[in-house]
Amino acid sequence: MRHNDLDKGTVVQPEKGAPTTIGELLEAGQSWEDIHSGLANGTLTIPSQEIKQLDTGLFVREGTDHELISKANLAMVSAIDIREGETFLDIGAHIGVVSALAKEFRGAGAVIAVEPMEDTGDVLAKNAEFFGFEAVQAAVVPGDEEEIDIYVAKNHFGSRSCVPSLLASDSRVKHTVPAVNFRELLGKVKPDVMKVDIEGAEATLDWSELPDNLRCLVIEFHTFRKAVKDSVGWIQQILVEQGFSEYHRSMTETTEGWTNQIFLRRTV
């Protein structure tokens, strides 16, 4: 699962006045592949600056593509079958855009947003306080460890989450973060609706015997990683055996490749 292109970046650090966000770099003609390689090997820096609040109430970091993120997450929340008052568990919440939208526009009841990265968590905490949901700093894992090592690109630009330790390399910085067991988290929260976006680690989780009250589920599969791509079929089969059926699917292009968001639900 190691990317062979991590050290082949050709992106040059922008001069003052040049594009400073991923969206601006794309508009200027840079490819997703070059941007990803540049961020990974240090030839490109997207500045993570001060936290600011948008007119919508959402807190973001300067230098991130908050408009792009908000549009993508609005599309996701619109497709998630959240009913008023239901408990929503957001695993891999990043800065909490999906959690905020689920609370503000879909009428979710309790919303629990789980995100491992401390710098991202600072923004998530502000959004949680403003929009009225709970933020938890932890990586969701299949085992019982209390901490886990996560490796993030040296120039982590704050508009995406982390990558799992499977992608450790010289171009990444190790972060040791709190961990929470997936099954224990489900038992404690008892979500009606759940979103899982954990950068490829979805393939490591135990998807069998999910809580009976879990009615709707969306999983983002990072299918540009072969091991994850190979897991989509068997994970879906486990979910089908529990009564879930796919009702929507979307794809998103990222700096690393295409991801698939698969939406499933069942009658409970």
C-alpha cells in the first residue's frame, strides 16, 4: 500500500501572490498527482494559518479550500438519509463540516464527531461548540490499543484528514494520537446513522453484527489503494447479510486518486 510516487514531486513552492490553495493550483493547471507529490515530499506548502469563521458560522483554517470542502460535504449530507432527532456518528470528521450540516440542516439529534488529528481537532472543537455537537479526539481502531501512530505529510495542509500508519515513509511525520475501539464506540453511541471516512483504514474494521438500530450508513472507500479496493466487495457483502442495500453512490477525485462514497440503508 506504499505509494511509489511520493518522492517524485515536480511542484515548485509558489511565490508570493501565486496560488495558495489546492483549488487555485488546479485552476492554474497543476495536476492532482503533482500536487499530492509536492505536498508529500516538501516541494509544496499550503499554509495552515489562523482559524477564521465564515459567514455560514463554520470555522476553517486560512489557506484551505473551504468552499470546495463545503460543497462536497453538502452533497454528501443531502444524500445521507438522516431523520429528525436521530443520533449521527461521524467517524473521520475532519473539521466537522458534515456534522455541522447534519445538525443544522438535517435536524439530527445527538451528533458525535470523531477525529484523531490535534490540529484539525482544534477547528472541529470550535465548530462543535458553535453548532451544538460533541467532538472526540481519537482514531477509531479494530483493536484495544489506547494510542496509535498516524503518519501525515510534512506539509499537512489542513483540508483533509490523516493517513493510516500503513503509509509510513520518510516524507511523513509521525503523530501519536488517542485510539478508541470501533465496537466499543458503536456500543456507547448507538448511532442511527453513521459516516465513516478514515483514509483507507475502513478495511481494517469489523463490520459484522452492527447495532440493530443502525439504519443508514455511508462509507468512503479510498479505492486508489489496492488493499482497500479489494475490500469493497466483502465489506458490502457483510452489510447485505445484515439487511443493508446500496441506494446511492458518488465519486470524488482527490490529490491521491478517486474515492467512492457508498450509501446504504435498511429497515429497522
